[in-house]
Amino acid sequence: MGAHRRRCDWCNNGTPIVRDMEPINPDYQYWCEECARALIIKGDPIETYRELEGEPIYGRLLDEHCTLKRFYQFARA
């Protein structure tokens, strides 16, 4: 099933914008913008990720909300 048909694995409502490429729990790989923002604000951002919408939405969220700049990887297809 393509990402455009998926729903956020956390809220089961939003359209995913990012995929966690190294999830701790494989049941939670696809994240909508609101849930991804909440992860960043909570201090638990996705470290190895793939943008799903073709725009760096998650990258912008990291820039806007992440105070501790760690090394994050954008996974290339």
C-alpha cells in the first residue's frame, strides 16, 4: 500500500508526511505532521527518516522545534 493511502500509525487519522526508517516499534513507522511535531517537541524526534510528500516538511519541523541539534539522517530511496 502506498504512503498516500496510509494513515498515521499513532493517531490513525492524519496523512503521513514522514517515515521512521529505524523504528523502535515497527507498528509506528508512519507519522502525520501533527504527531511528528509532537515527537520533536517532546524531545524524541525521528533520527533516520524519509520524507513522503516530496517536500522537506519534517526537516522544517526539526529546524523550527528542535533545540538540541543532533545528527539526523534523511534516508534516500
